[in-house]
Amino acid sequence: MPDPIRNLLVCGTRTLAEEVADLAAEVPGIRVAGFVENMDRERCTSALRGLPVIWHEELPQYAADHCAVVALATTQRNHFTEQVAAAGVPFATIIHPAAQVSPSTTLGEGCVVSAGAIIAAHSELGCHVFVNRGALIGHHSVIGHHVSIMPGANIGGMVHIGEHTYIGMGAIVLDHIAIGDHCLISAGALVNKNAPPHTQLMGLPAVVVVKQNIDGK
């Protein structure tokens, strides 16, 4: 018998949530059932793309027969994931059919891998990692929880990316590099040196400390 259809709630109501709903609808076995809002209850008064918008406090009634994914680009989406987890709603991992993920790589719950992304062998992604369109992750790399990897970013092999780090569009991280927690790698940056936590990197090659004491993006 085929696997049962999973009813998916997309957490977020901005344009990225619409994109994630669109790609999830192309995943076999997934039915997008609605969106979830946690900041502006007024947004729950009208449908989004023809689907209901649910206030986060109502999530417990969906826990038995729905799953969820948090569709926010900010690396501070852990606040939303904690609300969903507290409501007892399990998380789905969404991999678009046009993405390629090595069978030897592991993905944590709540990850989203968009169309055209490639994740090579023996890598490990934590929970709630967002891999946007066409992003590349090399072999034996470790990506921490709540990391955001934007379109066209290229992460080399044996790289370590700390939790809550944001990697901008088209950024390149060379092999064997370690990036700390809560970092921000600007679009188009070339990272060829290790970076400490809570720093912003930009440029070709990237300047390691552009700003300090940041908290991801």
C-alpha cells in the first residue's frame, strides 16, 4: 500500500512561506493544508493562496494528524519551532524532487531542501536547516541547527557551519573551513579562513571580522 498522505502546515505567512508551500506541494505524499501565524492574529482572518491561516495557539488541535515546517529565512526561527514543538505537532523534512541528497547524508527534522540544491556524501544537517534554490553542500560537511543557506551558495567539503548562521546568496565557503555560531556571511563573499562566532563576513576574500556580536540574521 502507498504511504498515507501527510497534511503539512507551513509556519509563516510571508512570501517565503508561499514558496515553501509551493515546493512542498510537489513532494509526493505531502498535502499542504494551511499556514500558521504567530505574530499578527489579524492575518488569520483571511485565506492565503486559498488556504486557511491558523493562529499558533490553535496548533494542539492539529497535532494528531498534521506535521509542520517553519518557513522563515531568519536564523532566529527557533522561537517559532519551539512554539510548534510545545504544541505537539511533529516536524516534516521537505526535499524537493529536483534536489539531490546523498543517501549517506543525514537531515534533521524540519529541514527544507529546495529545487536544484545538491548535498554531497556523508554530510550532516541539523534540525530546521533551510537550503534554498541551487545551493551546494560538499561532502563530509556539518551544518548546525537553524542555518539558512541562500540561493546559489557553495559550501565546500569538510566544512563546519555553526548554529543559527546565515549564508548569503552566491557566497562561497572553501574546503575545511569552520564558521562559528550566529554568523552572517554576506552575499557573494568568499570565505577562505575560519570565522569566530557572532561575526559578519563580506568581500573577496571575505574579511573575517566586519561586525562583531551579531546574532545571525
